[in-house]
Amino acid sequence: MSEDEEKGYEIAPWRLRWRGLDLHELHRTESTFALSNGHIGMRGTFEEGEPRGLPGTYLNGFYERRPLPYAEAGYGYPEDGQTVVNVTDGSIIRLLVDDEPLDMRYGTALFHERTLDFRAGTLRRVTEWESPTGRRVRITSERLVSFTSRALVAIRYEVEPLDGEVELVVQSDLLANEPIESATKDPRVAAALDDPLVADAASASDMRATLAHHTRSSGLRMAAAMDHQVEPLEAAQCRIQAEGDLARLTIAVDLPADGKLRLTKYVAYGWSAQRSSPALQAQVDAALAQAVETGWDTLAHRQREFLDHFWSVADVEIDGDTELQQAIRFALFHVIQAGARGETRAIPAKGLTGPGYDGHAFWDTEMFVLPLLTYTLPDAARDALMWRYRTLDKARARARQLGQAGAMFPWRSINGDECSGYWPAGTAAFHVNADVANATARYLAATDDEQFAEECGIELLVETARLWISLGHHDAHGEFRIDGVTGPDEYSAITDNNVYTNLMAQQNLIEAARYCERYPAVARYLDVTEEEAARWRAAAEHMRIPYDEALGVHPQSDGFTHHAEWDFAGTPAENYPLLLHYPYFDLYRKQLVKQADLVLAMYVRGDAFSYEQKAANFAYYEALTVRDSSLSACVQAVMAAEVGHMELAYDYLAEAALTDLHDLHDNVRNGLHIASLAGAWMACVAGFGGMRDCGDRVEFAPRLPPRLTRISFNLRLRGREVRVDIGKEEATYHLRSGAPMRLVHHGTDFKLGAAPERMPIPDLPPISPVRQPPGRAPIARSEL
């Protein structure tokens, strides 16, 4: 058996196929085969409901509240946590063959495969099963979570006899409060997930049924409904019922030897914090009526059209590594699933693929996911920023609670309230504000969306800028300091003048002042005076950026390079991640980096560093970074490529792209790492493409690693579509649509018009090798 067969995934450019039956891998494949549209998420469980790993159906923003008790309470500590709820499961279609329930644990799977199709946007399954009594049937199913009909899931389920006439019974269910075995060790979370839904209503008629529920503590209401089309209907006996947590359509049919039973199931979901249960029931009923009228074929066609449009702009083509090509498209597909139809809801760190992180969204969204969406599907990026805007009042209230001006966005949240109980990593991570501002400014520069600027964007920039003036201060030397904060590196906390935070705050202040000057009417509406804007500019001009002259590097924060060194050589491999085996107190006092921090600053604020500083900083922090976070590899790939470590950049790209397919962090069962998947795109476009959007100009510095022969990608820029083809010796730029524009290639300014522009790729500058902590180097691509 080959290595690829052992993993179970077949390598193919446009699909993820698992052949054969391995019940021990269900937790993994239910995550990788999950379908979502950003509003509804459905894990890739078998239609028959069992066997299963960790079933889950999620609605974006639908959560239960739970208390956050503290051994020693403190002022400003968040009082409540939030946990994503496994809502009513509409994927279940049980099958009995001559009274034998189809269960893949029994009988024999003569043939079994499942295929996630990145272009069709569907999960297909083909199973040939022999029952314990010797009856054989073929089951073919295909399901989609619609990108074009936001509230809809559709499943086509077909059964064919393989050995003569057969009696079939099919049970199509809506099941709420599905019993699941929670992976959490937190009893508060387990309690919140134990029967989280309270029944409000149940109804059924013909082939349609509806269930309505609400959560006990958060008071959110939801409704789920199903309808069906059966072929051949005239040969089937159907009965439907609904009560409490279960609705079921039962179909009995005698199939001839050459017959086929086809069941098309439509499921609609809706939820609200304000609308009544009857209103939600009416909403899902209307969605079902439209679905039945539209039909499976049209829904599937529209799904394909939506993805054709997405791939025409977002696709990244790679020559020279077929598995990496598949992984990049897998990554892009799941990122678009996470963000396509969120529509003013957050994009959770796991998307809607599993319950990991309790369904919370972090700063990952703005710094990793939104760059991809901004340059490929800008409407989705706009929607994600609208979530931040719609939670601005909560952010203002949080800032006031902390004694600060402006707004303070949460480190982790579902509804906009901070729900991290560990304040050194949560409340103190003020960089979240600058991350939101960075994503806002990037979106505005890339799209020229003046309506969003006037209605939302400038207010986000202003309120985040106001926090920095309140939080920081000018010292006796005139420098503007931001003390006592936590940067992206979670192994350092409550530090003074974290370089990433200060540089991002500096950019936030500059952008806020610039947009207020450009839109004076908006500035007046927001009560921004010339004096306030002048304070922003002064703080930005005098922002403290620590630098260690003796070492010739930037310390991650004041004093970082004077900390004791961590004993990497004496740390056993099984003690990673370190936070699970050592006290934070010890981690915080050492030169030790969980994830890219200063290195991330060099990517997003590359204008603040010289090339020589980038090379020196990169080498210094490579030796300290253990990558106990999936957010790190993609950033290290970008900067490795920029300073010339092309093989290393390639290894880091592979790690980011294959994090979930190879389950490198051993936690895919809880959902995918959406930021790492988006980071794989970042490593291709910003790393090997060298793309930097500097607001007034777009720069590229393309270069390939030795093993690859070509990388091509497309971008939406200022109302244009641009394609970049990178070869070994030259890069070619194409203007696919829009007016001519100026670009920069390895420092050379040029105008891109209708004719492609071919530009030579300069030789690499000499660079000294770098090292990683013992045992923490990325796996070489040849071995991964």
C-alpha cells in the first residue's frame, strides 16, 4: 500500500476523495468533508446517522451562554462565555434493507468512497453494501449547502438493489438535541451543550415538517424544516410525524431488481435573537417552498456557477507538486465556505466545520482570512467587517469598562462580547483593535468602496485610533509608548512596546487621520477635531519602536532580548505544545515565541524595516519560534521567501496548506484551521508572489522555490482583475479587466495595460543559513 493510500486521500487537482472505509478516521473526515456557506455548516457525517465521530450542524452566530467563574474575581473580567450549539440535524436519512438497518459497522462495505468536489461544491458518496443476511444495495448520495440560497441544504439520496427485488424503508429525520460525546474537558461547556435546545413547536403535513426551538440562557430562537421529493412516488407509502425534538418522514417501497429509489431532501434553517418563533417558522417554510420549486438540478447548477466565478479569480495554480496543488484548492474552498454568506456575522476560527474554540472568532479573521477575501471575493470581506461595525457599541462599552476611550474589540467572541476568561492573553491583546483597522484600511484601498468608508469604515478607524491615544502616553523623551499589552505571541504577555502592536497602532493612527482629512463631513459627524487628528499624527510620528543596537535586531518588545534563553535542547518532543506542560509564568520570562510576532510585523509593516533588518530579525526569531500555533507557518513562509530562504519558505507553505489534511496538530476532529488554510494562499501570493499593497501602490517581488516550476494567481485590485504568472526566470503580468494601472516589480515601476508585461526575476541575494529550535524545524516537503 502506498503512502497516499495509507492516508486515505487520493491526490487530485479539483477534489478530495477518500476511498475505502476506515471508521477510526471519521472524526477527521467529518471535518475535511464538512460543507458550509458561512451561514449554515454541516459536518461530513454519514446520512444514516451512525456510525459517527462528532456530528454537528451549526448556524453562524447561534450560541449558548455559560458563566465564567473565577477563583479570584477582578474588575473588568468577562462574566459570560459563549459556546456554539449543535443545532437540529437535517442530514439524517436512515435506510433499512429487508428490515436490516444499513450501518457501516455491520455487514460488508464492498465498495465505499466519498468525494468533496471543489468545483461543484458538493459532497458525493458511493457505497455498495452487503447486509449481514447477504442482501446487496448501492447507495449514492450527494449533498450541498447552497451558496446562492443562504438558508438551504439539499441532499439527493439514491438506493439501487444489486441482487434482485428488495423491500426498503427510508426514514428522513430532523433531530434536535442530538446526543453527542463532547471532547471538551470544561464542565461548564459540557453543561451548556447538554440538551441546549428547548422545543417551541413541531408540525408536519404531506412530506414537510418543521421544528422550532430556543436556547435556555442566550434566548436565541431557531427553526428548521424539511421537505422531500420521492421517485417513484406512486410505488411508495409515506408517513410523516413531528413532536418535540424529532420530525420523521417514513417511506416504504418494494423495489424491483432494476428499480431505483431517489429521495431529494431539502432542509431550511433560520435563527434570530429578536424575531418570534412563528416568524422563523414562516421563514423556513418559504425557503422550502422556493427550494422545491427550484429543484435539485437548478440548485446544483447555481452552486457550480457560483464556484466557477470564485475560481476564475481566486484560483492558485502550482506546477511541480500535485499534492500541494490539491491542498491549496482545498484551503481556498474551505475559506470561501467559511466566509461566503456570513453576512454581518463573524468568521469563526474553525469556520462551521466543528466545535473547536467553542465556535469563537479571533483576530485571525482580519489578519489571515480577510486578505484572501479582500482580493478575491471583496463582498465577503465587507460583510466580515460589517460584523465588527455592528458590534462597535459593545466595543465602546468594553473600552469604557477598562477606563479607555474609543473602542476595544474582543480577543475571542461570537456576538461581540469578550468571552476570554484569561485576561493576559485576552483583554491585554489590544492589537486586535489595530488588526481590525488594518483590515478596514486594506479593504478600502483595494476596493475604493466609498460608501463603506463613509458609512462604516472611517468610524472603525476613528474609534480604534482613539483607544491608542487613551492607552498610550508620551514619555519624558517624547516617545509615544504603549505599555502593558500582549502581542500576537501568546508566550509573552503584559509587555511594554510590543513592536507589532506599536507599528500596527501607528498605521491605525495615520490611516484614521488621513481618512478624516479626505472625508471632512464624516470627521465632523464623528466629532473629530483638527486637534485630535494632530494628536494622532504626533503619536504615530513618535511611536516607540524598540531596537537592540548590540544584537542588531528588533526585540519583540522592550527587554525581550535580555530575557533568559529557553532550554530547547532539554525540552522533550512530547512536551509540545509547551503551554500544556509548563506554567505561563515560566514561559513569559524566557526568549521563547509561540507564533510569529515580530516576524508578522515585518510582513504587514514591511515599510518600517530595511532588508538587512528583516534578514537579521528573521534569523534571530527563527531560532526562538516553536510554532505551537497553526498561525505561524504561513507568516514564516512569507518572510522566509522575502529574505531569500526559498526552500524553507516552501516547507512552511506545505505545513500551512497540509495542516488539516495531514492533521499535523492532531486536532482536526474539532474542525479545520481556517486561518492556516487562508495563510496558504498568503504564502503563495505574498510569499512567492511578493505581493504588498502599500495603499498608494501595489508591489510584487516574485520568485519560485527550486521544486516548483510555476505559480499563477489572480487578484482584484482597485476595480481591476490582475493575473500574475511566475516562472523560473521571469514573471508575466496580465490585466484581465479594468483600466491600466501602475505596479512595481522588484522595485521597478511599470504600467500594466492590455498587453502582458514580462519582467525578469533577479538573482537571489546571498543569505546565511538559519536554524530553528531543536526538533522544531518544519518537516521537509520531501518528507511531508
